[in-house]
Amino acid sequence: MEVRIQRGSHEIGGTCIRVSSGTTTILFDAGLPLSDTSVPLSSGDLVADAVIISHPHQDHCGFVETLPNNTPIYIGRVAKYLLEATRKFLRRPPLANEFRYISSWQPFSIGSITITPYLVDHSATDSYAFLIETGGKKLFYSGDFRGHGRKSVLYDNIIKNPPVGIDAMLMEGTMLGRSNSDFPTERSVEKAIEAILTEQKNISFLISSSQNIDRLVSAYRACKRTGKSLVIDIYTAWVLEQMKLVTNNVPNIDWKLVKVAFDPKRAAILRAPENREMFGSFYDRANRNRVSGPELSANPHLYLMLLKVPACLFMKRFTNPDSPFKVIYSQWQGYLENSAINKPYSRPEIFLQTIRNGKVAGAAFAYVHTGGHATFADLKRFAAAISPKCLIPIHTEHAHQYKKHFKNVVELSDSESFQLDNDG
């Protein structure tokens, strides 16, 4: 078995791993980079018999649409639906690739390689690690994972019942060099949001990813305990509708305290004749739980509204000017600081200044977030439980630190091959 990190050996994002055995070649992830200094992938880098996507974050799946249409793509069913939802609301054509669905702990084979997906706890729904076997050798790819989300039992299960006899493991290390101490768990995020809502006598705003389902659950639970409603946009409502495929425990438009703010442009997508079969009764059901501008303006203190940066004018429409309001930022801070992946005016201080320039008084910025990646302590436990014969860093800016903290580390560079032969 030959392992080659096409990209991602010394950076976070842009992940692409090539695994070959005999005449079979598989790519694990085909992600867009998060850094403007990332080395581009060539078209040849993306040629394979199949591509397996670990989860629906762009830094792991963003290159899917550039793959040849006849390349099979293996992905979780809900993850695929979320990819299509994003494209639909961006008015992009549907993906023309050949998709095949994977399920947790259900092995499948591509040529001479057998793959077993392991469902993991991450900030993206339908996220997987993979056991890869061929020729008597075992490779484990961690994907992106954590042990402190609402699905932490998945992390615990791997620790208690790890795959055995692993010859090599590709393990992410996003949190090396970072701290997660302010909000160590998703529960702590929920409590912080609840505390903010308890004090608020005005509307509150939440800036978070529509596909961070754990965060939306935390926001909803905080709303429920403080007697407020969670206001979401049409796209987020559709994302939550997809979650019904796997669980009934995630808030959706049929829940009493979930309200929908209609964006006319996005609402038009739902009503378009060519989309009626896809959306079915969704539009009518969302419309029943629609909240109007006058309702928001009349009682702003009853709502927590999800929105995107920047939203100065939008805030001005619904905010009570006589009372302070909170803007809860609940995403990775790098999005505020990295001009390569976000607009320059999205830094917290500039964002708040933009609000002030729009004559919206009393804005207060609150950072409330826990990461989607394993803490250093959980990385240590994970590596110890898997106990690979060699450990290969990936999805990290601190690959050189692995040897200080883990056993049997083999540090690769992008495009460098590593052979798993009969001698290990």
C-alpha cells in the first residue's frame, strides 16, 4: 500500500490523500485550501478510481465539482444532501458526479482495497474516519474529529473499541498550538448563549454556520429555556429539514420556537416550478412559521436571529434603539482574521464599527464558540487507543510537534510517498 498526502501535510484544510494498491487508486477527500499560500493541486493530482469524502466541509470536499464526472464519489447520504442544498441556494447546477452512499461501520471494497467508515463527532454532520485495508495492511485515517460535541459518545466508542493492528494512522492535529479552554464543550457554549439571552432586553444575533447542527441545537435549547424563539433563514431551515433523515431530535420548521425569516430571493428558489418536486410541502410549512419584520420590530427581545456578516442594515431594521443588543459570534476566529477566506471588514472591531456607522446604538460583540476538532488531550487519548505502528501528521500547522507528543511519528511532506510493505 502506498500513501501520499497530495496536500495537507503541513496546513489546515485543502486535504487530499492518495492511497494506492496494485492497480487501484483512491483519493480520500478533495478539499479547497484555507490558506492563500497553499500549493495548488493539478488535474493529475485528482485522477483516481474513486474519491471518498470524509465530511461536507469545503476544505475536504470543495474540489468535488472539478473531478471527472465518471469518477465515483463515496459520501454519507446526508452529507451529499447538504452539498446539494448549498449549491441549490447559490443557484449553481446540481453535481453531475456519480455518488455512492456510505454507512457507518459498513465495509465496502474498491478494487483490492476495503474501506470501513467510522462515524465520528465533528462540527459537520455525517463525518467519518476510515479503516483502509489491503494486502494484509491496515491504514486508519482519522478525518476531522473531536470528543467534546453532542456526539461525543462516538469518540468514546472508538477509544473503548479501537480498530486493532493498525500499521499507520493519518491523524489530524488542528488544535495543536491552539486553546479550547474558554468553551471546552458544546454544553458550555449552550450555557453561555443562555446567559446572554437571559440578560437581553433586545434582540440578539447569532453568527454561525448553517451546517453546524450542534450549534443550532445549542442555540435552540438556550432559546427554549429563556422563552425566546430562534429565527433562521430559508437555507438553514432546509439544512435542518435534511436532518430529519437521521434524527428527530434536531429543531426544524415544525417546532414551535423555530421561526423563519424569508429572504425574497431564496424564497423564490422554493417556489420555482423546476424545484417543486425537491421541496414538496417545505415552502408551505416554512411559511406557516414565518416571522415578519413588524413582528420582529414589535418584540425584538423575544428573538435570537441567525445571520451572516456583515448585516448592519438588517440589524437596524429590527433592533430597539433604546436598549443594547448582543452579536454572538460562534465560528472559528480565523474567519475573522484571514483575508484569504473572508472579507477584510469581517474583523470583530471593524464589524462593530460598521454597525456604529449605521447608527445602531449599543452593539456588543460576544465570542462564544467551541472548536470542531479534538483537543490536545483527546488527540493523545486517540493516538494511544489506536496505537499505530506509525503516526502520520495531517491537517495541522504543527506537524513538527508530533514527535514531542506522540510515538512512532513519520512526518511527510506534500507529494511524498510512504510505503506500507510486508515489513511495515
